[in-house]
Amino acid sequence: MVDHYFTVTPESKHNLTKFTTSIRGQEFVFQTDAGVFSRERLDLGSRLLMESLELKKVTTPLDLGCGYGPIGLMMAKELPHLKIYMSDINIRATELARENASLNGIENVVIKQGDGFTPWVQLLNSGLKFDLVVTNPPLRAGKETVLRLFKEAFDYLIPYGNLWTVIRTSQGAKSYLQELKVIFGCSEVVAIKGGYRVLKAQK
């Protein structure tokens, strides 16, 4: 049985691969491995999310469930004056994210391993405040897990902070939009393409 990527320690045998891609006009090299999400190429959902993402006036963004790092590293490259926070439950994924930051000459990132907002509790208690949470959620981990992450994002965002996410239409994007309206009070579809919907919710 193949490991699910939403796991702390994947048991899949290592199978390293590397690819190059362009995101928002910037070239990136990504080292990936078995046991992480979309290891062979940048998935269409993440690409649509990144292409749609609005970064003006952002000061403290979090890439929640960063995988091997494409979303967070894109933000770090585009916003070199900011510190970008990145986390994932998957130890292998966060190790790759650190390696990919180095491969792409990116230093303005803080990468931690852990479930949801757990890695950031100490910093949040010390005054850290996120104004943007971006996530390509682990849909295969189940709706309960995804909604827990959305609720945590609401709890830890500043007032008027935004959650951006992407979900396949066939995997319940319309239903998740309604769930986000319940949690946040305000949510909308920002983009639709290739069977994916980018959703934005504001606290």
C-alpha cells in the first residue's frame, strides 16, 4: 500500500526526482521524493492557486501544508522583504522544502514540521499574527481534517485576514465554499479552471 502524504513519517522507499518549472514568471527547481504530494510535477491545483493569489499588503503569510515548498517558496521569492512561514505534518516534505529553499537561493523562510497550527503556537503566543493562510488542503485525509484546518486558520488569522485554498469541483469545492461561509462569514470563488476552484475566505 502506498503511503498517504498526510502522514508524519512516510514509509515509502525514497525515490528522489527533480524538476524545473516557472511560477508567476520565476524559475524554480524542486527536489521531490516518494511519500509527498505531486512528486513528479507541480499539480494543476497548486498552480491555479498561485496564479490567482493576491499578495499586495500581505505582511505575515503562512503556507499551511507546504509539501516540498512550491507555494511558500514562490511567496518568498516574490516578497523578499518578508518572512514567509511554512509548515507540514510530513517530515519528509519539510526536509525537502528546506532543501528546495537552498536550491533556489531563498533564505527568508521559516519552515517547521507539525500538524495544523501546532508548530506555530509558541510564536503565536508571543505575538505572531498571520494575515494570510494559503493551503492546498489534504482532501484525501477526509473532510473532518480539512474543516479542522480551515477552523484553525480562522482562529489564528487577524481580523480581515484571508484564507486562500484550492479544491477540485469533483471533490466537493461547492460544498467547501458553503462550509467556509459558515466558518468565516464571507467566502467567494476567485478562479475556476481545469476542474479546480480557488476559494477565498475573509475573517
